[in-house]
Amino acid sequence: MVFGQVVIGPPGSGKTTYCNGMSQFLSLLGRKVAVVNLDPANDALPYECAINIEDLIKLSDVMSEHSLGPNGGLVYCMDYLEKNIDWLEEKLKPFIEDHYLLFDFSGQVELFFLHSNARSVINKLIKKMDLRLTAVHLIDAHLCCDPGKYVIALLLSLSTMLHLELPHINVLSKIDLIENYGNLAFNLDFYTDVQDLSYLQYHLEQDPRSAKYRKLTKELCDVIDDFGLVNFSTLDIQDKESVGNLVKLIDKSNGYIFSSIDSSAVEFSKIAAAPLDWDYYRTAEVQEKYMKDDEFAQLTSRMQ
């Protein structure tokens, strides 16, 4: 089994920075990491790219040849990748045995809650190559400072979860910068746990732009509450504890924590019978690497 992450989110949410920081962090834990760039508009990669979609198709060429804008061009590129999935499978084969995969996708949100080609690419890889992937959906934390934008972020997160049908973790990225955008109306827990959204109504009504959409906003909030699926983790990519907590959560969601456990029914029954206090970083070598201040300081200095 091969484990990895599908990194998605709106433009500016920090996907490329996340892939760069996460790949270095996982390397400190002793994992071999391969980053796969599937964003044909991302031509300035800060990380070492194992596979780059630009070797197959370039957005600039598509826009020029077919007279398309960036959005239409990105849809075309993803559709082209789906039809040439064999190319990606061949490129992935050298990394299947012993690498952890990070897929850096485009920031065009329509690809993940409206169009089917990105989902088809992911599903074909999962079925043909036996991948265990978690969708990591990044949302810029500053959206919490605007009630209207926060509701939109919730709708986007919910739609993406239902569309992709993957183990899914929503993340408020750049949490260290949230205070730069103003004061939050509620405690941070309100936004991460997605508590009673009716409390947002008062703040929305104070904005003349959103007051006239009061009924619509209420109905949208009711839909989010009725599903009860959306919540958020937080991330400061330069904070070792924040990244470490997210890694643990991702590893639980895609089953990586079980990867070194014998798959026999006896062992599995022991896991299912009672909760265990996991020795998450099992070997002394990995434990010694994890959270070492000097190594993490070097990692963050390289990212800045």
C-alpha cells in the first residue's frame, strides 16, 4: 500500500508552501517523499519535484493554441491528464515501493466540487496503484474574519468533501497571520468546530451588502449544520507542533498508522477491541529526529 495526500484549496491558500514544508518535515521523520506537481499554472516550484505535469502539458500552450482563458485552460489540462493517465502511472511506478506521495493540485476550486476530471484522475490512481490518499483542503484562515467569506469557505469545504469522496481534512492555513486581518467575532474554537452558525446572523446583518441576503444565508447555514461534516484543523507551517499534529491526523485518516502492523485478523481484533495508547513514532531513530529543535529551525529557515 502506498500512502499520500491530495493537497487542494483555493488560490492563495498556501498549497505549494504546504507541500514544500510538509515534504521537508516528513523527511525529518525518516519518510521518503515524492512531490507530484499537477498544477500546470505553477511554474515556480520551491520544492524538488519528482513528477511535473508541465512535462505533459503546459497551461500557456493550451491558452495560446485554443484561445482559452486560465480557467478554461486548467479544465482542459485536467481533462487531458485524465485521458493520458497512463503517462502519470508510468511516472509514479519508481516511487510506489517506498515513497510517501504529495499531490499538489491546481487552485481552481471548480475542479474539485463541479467538474469530474480531477476526481476521475484521483480515483483511477487509487484503483490501479492501490493508493491510500487523504484530501487536505487548505482554506486561508483570514476568511474567518469576514462572516460572509467564512460561510462561503464552509460551503466550498462541504461541496468538495461530498464530491471527492476521500478521507478529508479541512485546514485553516496561515493561522499565525490571522490577527493581521482584524479581530474575530468569536473564539477560534467557534470557527474550527463549526458551532451554531445562527450566531453569525447578527454579524452578517450589520453588513449592508449581505443583509438583503439574510434568508439565503440562513438556508445555506442550515444545510451546513444539517450535514454536520465540516470542521477545521489549524496550521502554521513553520511551527513544529502544528505540523506534527496535522501529520498525526492525516496518518489516522488514511491508515498510515497501521502500515507497520501485521494485517492478520488477530492483530486487527486487538486494535478494534480496545483503544490503544499509540507509540506513534515507534523507533528510537525516528523519535530522536522528530521535533528536534535545531533540525526544525534549519527547515523553517530554508522555507522563509
